[in-house]
Amino acid sequence: MNVPDDFPRDVTPASLSGAQMKLAGRLIDGKFVVGQTPEERFERWDLCEDLAQQLVPKAQADAAKYPGNTPDVTLQRVRNGLQRKGWVSVVEMDWLIERLRTLLGW
């Protein structure tokens, strides 16, 4: 499970009501775990990497269809379409678009 170091970690704190401070965690195999497990992080990375690979031909087709657009405009168009799906978080989306830029050599 070699997740790239630059792939974001889920650091979103859980929202728990009450006056006293709380730490959100889950009981997994007899241990309390806060945040993503390595396996969960790998699954999120795998999903984002797969999406980036699938989007290469889509971005290339969009760039060919609109040759006047810069790579940034094309990537923004891809991002807008992907955001409507709601498949990834904001930080995962940022990583995915940069990964797509790398795969395209832009």
C-alpha cells in the first residue's frame, strides 16, 4: 500500500456537541482509531488515482475540441464536471487535478 506522500490525509475533525472537549474515534480491532486507517487512506488514493487515469482521455478530448482553451481552462472544466458528481473531497479533488496535470504533461 504505497500511497504517495502528497496524497491528502483526512484531517476533518468530527463535530460533536456538548460543553466538554471530545475526541471522535472508532473502535477497530479493540483499539480506538482517530482519522483514517492506512487501508482507508489507500482506498481513497486508489479511487482518486483511478479517476485521474480515466480522465486523461476525457481531458485530451476536451482540449482537442476547444483548442483555444489553455490547459488550466481544460482542467477547470474537468474539475467542474467532477465536482457535480461529489465523489471526492475538496482536498482529494485538488490532488486529483494536479495528478491529472502531471499525467497529461501540462
